[in-house]
Amino acid sequence: MANSYFTEIQELPPDPLFGLKARYSKDTRTDKVDLGIGAYRDNNGKPWVLPAVQQAEAKLAKTPGYNHEYLGIAGYEPFVSSAAKIILNGDNKDVLERTVSVQTLSGTGSLHLAGLFLKKFYKGSNALYLSLPTWANHNQVFASIGFDVKSYPYWDNDTKSLDLNGFLNAIALAPPKSVFLLHACAHNPTGLDPTKEEWSKILEAMSKYDHLPLFDSAYQGFASGSLENDRFAIEAATSASSPIKSSPIIICQSFAKNCGMYGERVGALHIVLPKDLVDLKPAIKSQLNKIIRCEISNPPAYGAKVVALILEDKALYKQWTEDLQVMANRIKSMRVKLRDLLTNKYKTPGNWDHIVDQTGMFSFTGLNKDMVERLERNHGVYLVSSGRASVAGLNDSNVERVAQAIDEVVRFQSKL
């Protein structure tokens, strides 16, 4: 009788990323290097609590009436409204007035909420297109909801560049009114973003073939060090001159990376409506609230209050923009050092300029699965099997060892 329950449940393999982390944690080598999980590390390889966050936390604790009461279903309003201004440009009142915003469980929760909303109410195609490659969890999130998940070409492995023609061709061939997930900046896993001119062509094609854009914005400010630069694609999509101004635009926003608040799960979902659909704002908000209520009842308060203080307080905001530049500049410097070591010192076979041409936390190194396995086994250097490396895991103490290891595995592979 006991064996008659849950008879078809099968044990799944560990999540690739967290499985990688588990192997790293068990490794007893003292010189091991974690280039797997995407979390910022300082030049000593330690987690970094941003000064702006430290100051906001101290200020929050001293705020009169500070408490841990429940939030409303849609979240902490000062955070939600400030988050919308950061991602949409607070000076653009017209866009803000056409936007429905709610708080979410960071970027993943925002994507899931967007997916559930679209699955229930979007009258277009059930096809949802992800870049090839993309963040692994994208596929799980949308496939579990019931979308027909497909892919569009993105990374050209031969040239280490954007396959724009393949991308545009996929847009043209997709069923009308398909959903296309677009990385707003710092594409994960490649670190390769379209240029402004390429974004213009992508958005024009999206409009021509009547597709719905779904932006994932997980790295605003973290990629370039500039909040304004890193929202370019979203501003281009939502501006009055945008070719897709007649379509709703969905934006999933996370503050995990750019505030270093990974475990607090601070995020937001924004739905920017075309002018002829603005009257639907109350209905959309009510339906989002219903989904939130069913899933999590209401979102967590602490992180949202901290981020709201940073976004609203002029001194804290200024400190935050400086913190963003510290993180972005350190990662850029590690890119340059790794490229220079491979190219100039070790003369590693191949061209490594793509490491500095990419942006944000990750680099798609071009190393294949066998090379990655050898890096882990022989050198204690941990990467995702796709060859994606978290550049934030590099520092002055380990970058040369990583370069030596990469050189060894590349040369070993070339002899086979």
C-alpha cells in the first residue's frame, strides 16, 4: 500500500548551476576558483555589501515606525514607483502613466508572474522565443507554465559575435504575435549585447511581424556602470518614436545584481501599455494581484524598503551610482587582464578579444565542454559546461592562474 503513492516520481539531476556550486564547495584544493554562480566578488574574492546598501539599512532601522508588517499584495509602493522610474526614465511621464507595476520575487519571480499573466490573457501565439543560448532558468520558467518554448539564433560561435541575420530571420518566420524574450543588457550567458543600430533593426522587425517584447533586465547599471546606458533598449522600445509603440511591452526587473541583494529577492514587473489600452490598467493590476495573492500572498518587505531608500534619497542614490561604477570597472579590468594574459603572455591559440568586447558579469569564453571539465578536474577552476565564466570571480590573486589553466586546456585539446 505504501508504494502506491507517487509511483511515477523520478529523481531529477541537480540543477546544473547549483550542482556546480556543490562540487566547488566539496573541493579541498586551496587554490580553487569559482567562476560559476553569478554573484559579484571584490578583489579579495569576498561578497561585497554595497556601501549604499549598508547606509540604507542603518537608516531604515532608525526610521520612526519601522516595522515588519505585511505589505499590500502589489508590494511596497515607494519601491514599485521608484523602480519604474529607474527602468523607464522618470522624466518620461507619458510612459509612466501608461505603466502597470507590481513588486515581485526578484527577476525570476517577475518572469514567472509575467508568464502566468500572458498564458491566461494574451490572445497571441503560444510560442515564446528565447535566445540561443540563454539563461537556463528561462526555459524552465516558461515551459513549466505551458508555453511552446522555441529559440532564435543569437551567438555565432565562429565569429564570437551576434548572429543578427539569424535573429532577424527568426523574428520574420515566427508565428504572428509570438513572445520574444529580450535581454535588456549584459546578455546572460554570452555578455554580448546588440549595438544601438542593431537594436533598432530588432525592434523594427518585432513591429513588422507583430510580436510581443518581453524584456529581462537583471543588470541595469551593473553592466556599464551607467543606469542610463543600460536601459537604452527599453527606452528605445517605449519611446514615442518606437516602432513597437502600438504593442504592450513587458519588463522584468531585478535588483539582485545591481544592489548586491541576491538573497533578498527584490524585483518588479512593469507592463507598459499602448495609449489605446490605458483604460485596462485597473483590470490588469487586479489580475496581477490575484496571481500574486494565490502564489505568495504578498511580497517580502525588507529588501524593497532598502532599495526604495536608495532610489529616493539623493545621497544614497549618489553613493549607489558610485558603487555601480566600482563593480562595473573592476569587472572590466579583469576582462582586460585575462585577455592580455592569454594573448600576450601565454600566446594561447585563438583570438581572445571577445572577452573584452562582451559586457556585464559573464563571458562566453568559447571553451567547449571537454575543456571545461578538464579545467575543473585538473585545475580546480569551475565554469558552467557551456563555457560561461563569471568574470566577477576573477581577481588580482587568481586571474593569472586561471589564464594558465585556460592555456593548458586549449593546448591539450589542440593535440587531440
